[in-house]
Amino acid sequence: MIAAKDIISNEYLSVDVQTTVAELIGHMKKKDVTFALVFEGKKYLGLVDRRWLLSSRLDSHQMKINNILKKRSKSKTPFFVPKLTLDTDLKEICRLMATSNTRALPVLEKDRIAGVVTASAVLNQLKGEYKGIKAKQLATMPAVIAQEKEELGKVIQKMHDNHIDRMPVVDKMNKLMGIATLNDIAKYYLRYPVKAQRVSARGNNHTTRQDSDSGEKQNLLKTPIMNFTKPVQVCFTAGPDTPMHDVIQMMADDDVCSIILEEKEIPVGIITVKDILQDYAL
């Protein structure tokens, strides 16, 4: 049985708990990663993911990661993800990764970080487990979709209501034009962090802000979702009958979280890494 020690990686971003959110974002951009392990000295404290910052009240140049840690119960930031041991087996890794909704889990040995296990590493081990299975058998069908002109706030609300973090976006003919993800929304939103502004998990906006670059007031939650959408040209798509082996291979090779299933350019379903992890963990 494959265990964490067989797929562990020593490549991860580590930051001190006194690091500001702005510095954290900068480090993530430089390393091209979406998560970081947080330490106080040599003591491991937790893992923070970029998309989780979307639901925090923050001024990124002032707020430190330590503040997020202290206020996690109010902001509902899942700072403390499950910890693995070197001997945690693959099925348990899948269960913990799916339930914590993260793309990586820390591995500890004698209370010290030994490395991390990433979703990509897990997927590479699962390819052979789904021979003869088609994508539509694991996918969410029909997919929850967003119209290109729907407001960002409404889309975030829809994601919250359906417990998802990504949605295919369609044009007026219901043809696929791209995909919107909380991670991409957070990436854009965190370019303009503003003191005393809050975007909650339910998509409620309590204040507007003045953009530091343009000096104009903007209300991002009223902006059409098409402005935050990755175009269809860079989306990963497949047909409903695509073998799961090929879907998993695509996810692992390109480090993507989801594949949109489409027929005649119309999205009919979506399959995510979480879907696969949950299925294997059963």
C-alpha cells in the first residue's frame, strides 16, 4: 500500500507567522504556488491557502498571518489542516485531503515537518485505479453554471450554496466561454486589499473601496463574472465518455483542479480533484 513516505515532497513555501498578508501574496506569486506552511520559529503552526484569504477582513499591508490565526473562528479560515505521518496510507490521505478541501497536506515526523503531500502526487498514484471508468460516472452532472454577465457577488453566493469553488461560465447561447474559480477571484481581489472591506463567504459586501491604483471607487461584487473568467482556450475539457485514466493524467500533468465535460461546446458536467479523492476514499 502506498503511504505518505512514498509520495512526499520537500518543495514547499514556508513563511513566518509574523509575515504580512501582502508579503505572503508576494511570496506565493514569486514561487507560483497557492499555499504556504506557516511557522513560529521552527514550530509548525498551520497551512494557509490563497483562496481562503478571500473571506478575511484584511488590509494586506498591515495584517499579519498571526491575525488570521487568531481570528480564524470568525473568518472561518481553515488554517489547521490535518497532519499526516510518514505511514499514512493513500486512502486516508485522499479522505483527509478531500474533507479539508486543500491541495496539500503537511507530513510530520516527531513533531517536525518532513515535507508535504500534494494532490498532483496523489493523482499520479490513482491513475491505474480507474480502468474502465468513464468521466461521467464520477462527474457532477449537470454542472452548476454561471452566465457571463452574472455579478461576481451572485456567483460567489451560488458557489457557497452549492459547496463548490469553481463554475463553468457560458455565453447567451449557453456555450462554454471559460471557467471561474475562487482561486482566480482571490488572486484578483487580493491585488486590491482594502482596510475595513469584507467579502464574506456568502458574498455580502458591506463597504465599497477606493482603488489605490486608479483612485476610483469600485465595487468588485457588482462586476460581471466574465471579468474574472479564464477563457475557454485555456480551460481543460473532455467528453463525458473520456476514460478516467486520461482525465486523471491530464489533472496530474497540468496540475489542474477540474475538467469540464462538454458536448457540442455546451458544458454538461464537471469533474474535480475532490470528486476523485472522495470516490477513492470510500
